[in-house]
Amino acid sequence: MSAISSDVQKNLMLFSGRAHPELAEQVAKELDIQVTPQSARDFANGEIFVRFEESVRGSDAFVLQSHPAPLNQWVMEQLIMIDALKRGSAKRITAILPFYPYARQDKKHRGREPISARLIADLLKTAGADRIITVDLHTDQIQGFFDGPVDHMHALGQLAQYVRENYGTENICVVSPDAGRVKVAEKWADALDGAPLAFVHKTRDPLVPNQVKSNRVVGDVSGRTCVLIDDMIDTGGTIAGAVDILKSAGAGDVVIATTHGVFSHPASERLANCGAKEVITTNTLPIPEEKRFPTLTVLSIAPLLARTIQEVFENGSVTSLFNGIA
């Protein structure tokens, strides 16, 4: 009986949801490939239809979907895309969620509440995702919600490099907007040559979402250029309040750095008028023209995502992208 031979060459395919096609195109350009063509449309009642125009059998499939508003639609579209790939016999399916939806609901604050971040992980797994790539989760523990590999990427290197090139490190102070982000602030301080740290002590009413009563600065910020960091800015209330407090404490320029620019109304107005010299973010979420303002700088996360995809595809080390300290 003659031996059966087959071509086992792996085939990388990139798929994009409709939420942020520009990011997918940038990633494809970095990888020197094309986004796989597909037809996707909504029926009159809101149901979503997706079909890929090329065979996906045996492919190493990467499904990129960003999650701006209307977030639930984009979650469902990504799940449907993953299901289509599973039923089309893709060999391995990696869900790329630059901004992980529902990440703030990662534990029960009070009784009878959901843990929605876990639910999202379960939905991805059930749909057929083998692994997840995401950027700057709201809390690290979300990695453990998914039963499979999670590549948790960090935008800190890119953001800190921008701050270093544009503001130097001589007179910098890294400021966390609350006590919960101090560990992240420590990593920022290391990246900026051991810059001193400060944090804003704040109280939040658990019954009122998106509203914070900020109190005072802990640490010396007088005369320093303050780099105010956070993983995401939603309505901008916390950050705008923190800028105000830093200015009152005698800070020099205040530069805001965040990975995810959610910018729900009225964030753009608040950030434009809060007194910050610059707001730096990445394009993990699309930031349309109407949300932009003169002091906003948007860095592309595409090179980081592309390098991650390449390492995963070639069974390389993702940690090596962060000098082994991720």
C-alpha cells in the first residue's frame, strides 16, 4: 500500500469584524498579508450573517474584533465569525480582542451581580476559540477566566517610549488615578528611568456608575511633569478630576496616557478642557473624528498585534516581545 502524503504547511489567515476594519488593515500590512474577504450583513431584525469568501480548512485563523459601542453587536459578530470558522474546519482559532468587553465586571461587588467578564470568556470558548490575544486587561485575573492560552499584551512600552521621546525623564512623575493602579504605575516608573510615583486618593459611590469623588494627591508632584496613567478612559470624569487635583497640588504639565480610548460622551469635551497638555492613547478602539480633539495623540497598536500574531503562528515566544518581563 503506498504511503499517503499531504501538505502540512500551516496557513495564517486574518479575519476582521466590522467594528474597526482600519486596525485590521494596519495589522495585515504589518504581516504582509490580506484580510480574508467575507460578506457580513445585518438582517432587518438585527440578526448578523457572516460568510467567508475563501476556504478556511486547516488554517491558523486569527479573528480580530474591536468592541466600541454598540458593544453587544460586535461581541455577537465575533462569536458568529468564530462559529463559522469552526464549522469550516479551521485548524486553530485565535480570538483577538484588543479591548476586552465587560472587563470591569470581573468580580461581584455585592450580592446578585454577574461576573460578565467570565461570561465573555465562556462564550468565546463555546463558540470555538482556542486562544485569546488581548491588550491591557482591566485586571490580570481575567486571564484565568478563559480555559486556554491567553496572550495578554501591554501597550506600556509604546506609550512610555512616546513620553520618553517627547518629554524626557528628568522631571517626570508617574501618577496613578487611584490606589488600584499603583502596581501598573510602578512598571511605568521603571520604564521611565525610576521616575517617582504619586497617586490620587479617591472615593467612589458604588450606587452611581461613572462618578467619582476625588480627594487628594499622595506623593510630591510640585513642579513636575505628571504622567497620569490608566488602562481606559470612558466618560473621562476620573481623569479630568485627577488633573484638577494635580494642578491644585502644584504640578507642572499633566500628560494623560491610556491604552483604551473608550471616550463615551462627554469624555472628549472633558479631556479637551481639563488642562492636560496632551492625551496619548492607542487605537485598540476606533476613535472617530467627532471624538478627537486638538491635544489628542493616537498611536497604532497594529505593530504589537502583528508581532504577537507572528509569534503565535510560528510557535515562538510572546513574552520575548516584552524583554521577558510580561
